[in-house]
Amino acid sequence: MTTGGQQASYFISDFHAGLQDEKTEQLKLDNLERLFAIIKAEGRSLYMLGDIFDYWLEFRHVIPKGFTRLFCLLSDLVRSNIEVVYVAGNHDFFLGRYFDDELGIKTLYGMHELQIDGSRFIIAHGDGLGQGDIGYKLFSRIVRNRFNLALLSGFQPDLAIGLMKWLSQLSRTHKPDNRVFETDRLLDFAKLLATEKEFDYFVCGHNHVRGVNDLSGGLKKYANLGSWIEGQSPYGVFKDGEFQLKEVGE
């Protein structure tokens, strides 16, 4: 995937729509709307690196309620000629074709390479990467299994959504409380990847630990986008050959 021009590219992850109380969700959406206004004015692309929803499973004929404003914001961004790419996270159980066909958002799974204005990026949510966390990797395989997905999507929607919420909580409960472990796991993976592949930036989310670290003596960088569920609204922006982590409103 290659993009041209000098407009900025933006990155977010771990919005977790539907996780928190209604007031907090609306505040998150208010800040997202502010960010999208910036992107429409100054940007050309948005990369959403997973867990935009706290739970998501596509049904054949039903769209889960509670996300209408988010859908409208995303649709408006696409209709403003912004390229939007959605890399699935561990809470995005199955994105299906709804985002591609109805909203014009390109959906991806796993880790992907792209170029932006001559710089090489590797993007991923971050789940399942690196050594350890065998329990989560097993959990992910079970949830993403085609048979299990077909079984879930064939449930009565209210029952399936209830099960998705439970699985979402199970995934969160399973994640190690030791953030040092989680930070080191992804950072160590990026360090190893830097010895094997050529890139300028490895950008991910997943562990909710926002920050930028140098790799290969500063020649490459690891960036984690952080989370929107702790009263912050972080995002990444790449412009004029430089990647920065920012906060809406700063």
C-alpha cells in the first residue's frame, strides 16, 4: 500500500467503543469527532490499529445497536476522501464485509507493511506477537476459528452479543496485570523484527502503554498508540517525514 503527497497520515487504536458508561462513551466520541475534523482538514489517511470496538461480530442481517454515531463519523471521514484502514484487534472478533462494503473502510488482519511518503511502516494491533502469552494465543485461535465464528453469527443476535461481551471481558481479564511484561513483550518483538526486516516505524496498540522507543540505535522506531479508555485521547501522526504521538486538544 503506497500513498503519495504531503498530507498527514493518522493512527489510533484501542478506542473500545461500548466498554464504558454512556457519559464516558459520549466524551470519547466528542474527542474522536475533534480528531476527525483535524484529519479532514490536514490528512489523507487514518489507520485504526484494532480494538476500535470492545466487541464486534458481523451478522448477516443485523447491525448491533449503540454504535450509530461512530459509524456516522467514520462514514463522513470516508466521504471526505480520507482513506481509512482498519486492522482487526483481539476484541474485533470478526469484521466481515460490513466496513468494506457499507462504509468504504479497508479491513485487514495481522501485520502489514506499507510506505508513506518514502518511509516504511509495519502496522499491527499487537495481539499474539512475540514470545509467551500462550493462553491468549490459544484463546485467539478459538475465537477466530471459522466454525466458531459461523456458530456465533448464527445465534440469535442478543444471545451472540451477550456472549461477545463475556468473551471481551474474558480477554481483558486474561491479559497480564503486569504492564512491564506486556510492554517488554511487544518491544522485544519489535527489536527482534528490526534485525530481520527493513522498516522505519513499527506501530501498534494492544497493551495500552503509550510511547515511542528507538530501535537499531535510533535508525528505527517502535511506537505504541495507547488507549482511549483511561481519560485520554491519544493518536499518532506522520507528517513531513516525522512520526509523533499526540493528544486531542493539546
